[in-house]
Amino acid sequence: MSEFAGRTAIVTGAASGIGRDIAQALAGAGAEVLFVDRNPAVTDVAAAVSQAALQADVAAPDFPGELTAWLDGRGLDHLVVAAGIQVRTAAVDIAEADWARLLDVNLSSFYRTVRALVGALQRGTDDRPGSVLAISSMSADRAVPGIVPYGSVKAALSHLVRGLAAELGGTGPRINAIAPGYIVTEMTAEMLARPENHDRILARTPMGRFGRPADVTGPALFLLSDAAGFVTGHTLPVDGGYALV
């Protein structure tokens, strides 16, 4: 998608998994991309495609300020919020600190980042509004035992995407989300490899396989691009049909 040439993008969670693949795809399509992650490996991941990196915790109070400092008054065309954590435990057993961290990283940081960058996103680099993409989850719409707190926070994220899109519809930016299904990443590989999970999940996935981060990249670039110029407030499932059954 050559339309990304000359555009400016920020991608959080860019050291691995879905965030890394989206950031690399944007860079490959010609965008200037800031790769953001708390993992120090983000520096090498960004350098491999000749892009800048910021090692930072998205939940830190000063994080939005670090992004505005990097922009230095410039407009922003694309913001991808892929940073996230998962806590696997029964809902009634989750530690208070883990619940607070889930909220901070998976929900509050998205809100604070969009709020801080909305002016830059409305300007873009050529005085036209940009686009925002959040990474939600299929667990936002269904109860998945063991990750109910995570799914609940992702449900709130999907609602926030809709609400912000409605409020900002006239001025932009467009705001959408992707709800991945079972994607093999560094965060999920061990869980998906367990026999009791592997066979059960594949049996109810119509496409008969787990997803890869690359499966999310195409839909992500579509939602960020001008091809989706009349799409906002939408959460797109990318789950191999899992939610259908």
C-alpha cells in the first residue's frame, strides 16, 4: 500500500507479535514509524528496518509526553496501540495489583495516548485526519474461563473505541479495532501448544488452524488506510471464524 509513503506512524507493543508485524509492514510500505515497547529488544527490531525506537512503559504517567516530544509539533497519521498484557486466573482470584495493571496497560493507556495525540492525529502530515487502531480480543464478546478479567478489560476497550469514534467523527481521527482470535505469538505459544488446548481450539475453528501475526497485518493496514476512509468505530474479528460457532 504505497499510500503510506511519507506518512508518520506510532506503534506500541512493537517489539514482538502483532505489534511488531504491523510496525514492520507500515515501515515496508514507506511510513516513518516509531516502534514503542518496554522490551529493550524494540531498539534492534526498529533498527532492522531503519526506524526509530522508544523503550517505554505505556502505562507510565509521562508516556504520552514522550510521544508528543518525539513528534515535536508534527502531525501524526497513524496510531496503533498493540501493547497489552494477559493475566490467566479465575476472576475471583486475581490479585488487586494484577487487575490494576490490566486496566492501566490494556485500557487506560489507550485512552491517555489518544487524548494526548488527538490534535496531532486531526492534523496528520497533510492537514487531513489520521487513523487509530486498537488491538482488542475475541474474548471481549464471549466469556473465556481463565481470562475473564482480561476479556472484561478488552470489552471496555472495544466500547471506548466506539465511543471515541462517535465523539470524534466530525473532526477525526477514525478509530477502529481488531479482535484477534487465537494467534500464535510469544504471549500465547506455550498455552496453545498444550494438548488440552490445541485440539479443542482447532476443533471449533472453522478454518482449522491458529492464526499468525501476519494474518492480522492485512486487516490492520486496511483499517488504517484511506480504503477504510468511511469506516470508524468498528471492531473487526480476525479469528479464523472462531466466533461463528
